[in-house]
Amino acid sequence: MKLKLLKIIFITFLFSNLSFGQSKSPFLINNELFELPGKWKHIGKIENSAQWAFANKKSKLTLLINVRKVENFEFYNKELSEFEFLTKFYLWETEFWEKMTKCRN
């Protein structure tokens, strides 16, 4: 893969009512700059999945951002296309959250 870092952004809800004049909240994660529209607050980090969590009180949104080298994922294979890698990531992420949900119940 050509990318040294994979930027994967999971949004629990879709953004709506975004405008170009809106303020931005900048965050630096693993030397990658993210400018989120509106007012966001860093609320923590999930160590198991290396995700940074953010919340927007006004919009009642939660956002998880994961930035790390693709080689660090257990399912990484240099033969995978970016799309194939993202598909595997999605499955891995889904399984992770399913396990977390079962542990809480």
C-alpha cells in the first residue's frame, strides 16, 4: 500500500447542517491534523483499538478517530488493495465492538 498511515474515521452519526463558515476544532493525532467542524471535545482514548474519542455536545455526536500504520494491524497483508484492507478493518472493528457489547451484558 502506498499510504504510510491509514486514516480511518468512524462517525456514529452522519453530520448534517454543515456550513463553510463554521468554526473548526483542530486535533493532532499521531502527527496527522484533523479539523473537525464545530466545537468538539476530546473525551478519551480507547487503548484496545487505539481510537481517540471526541464529542460534540451541541449536535449530540460522538466521533472515533484511529490513525496508525497499516502494518500494525494483525490482518495486514501487503498484497491487499486499500479497499480490501478497509473491508477487513471494518470486519475487525465490528467484531471488536460485538465482543465489547457482550462483555457488558
